[in-house]
Amino acid sequence: MPETMSPGALPPPPTVVAPSTPAPQPSASYGGRYPNTESLSRDRIQSEGYRVRKITPQNDGSWKADVTRDPVPTRPKGVPSKVTVYPDGRIVEER
């Protein structure tokens, strides 16, 4: 027993080293990578009120979809149209 310890004292507890925290992962954004760009594009189109009938990838990284909307006074029969979603998040509607 070291001279500086009193007879009933316990030795100091061992020091615990905290594991290093992993670097934060970048969040997905419209300009960043997304694990499944088809599902992102489908979600973006559906959030605009469209129903996606068919979606196809384009050579420039965009997605073109055949879509319809529920009928409203300005579109009495739910006019079908095409929607393109670009990699930067822009949505372009075609009639």
C-alpha cells in the first residue's frame, strides 16, 4: 500500500475513455445524392397533387412521369399530362 493512502481507502477508479463519435453524415437535399432518386421524384410529384401512372429516367438525370390529377372545375376530366423532375428539384409540368 502506498504511504499516501489511508488504511481503509480504495484505489481510484479506472478512467473511462469515451469512444470517438462518428462524423455526421450529410443530409439529403435537392442538389445532393438521394439513395433512390425514383422514389424521391415520385414523392415530389405526388406532393403536388398528381397521381403517377408511369415514371421513366432520362439521360440527363431527370425523371419524366405520365400523371393525372383529380378533376376540378378548370380540369373537368382530370386531364392527363407529363411532369419532369430535374436533379436540382425543379418540377416542370407539360399538358
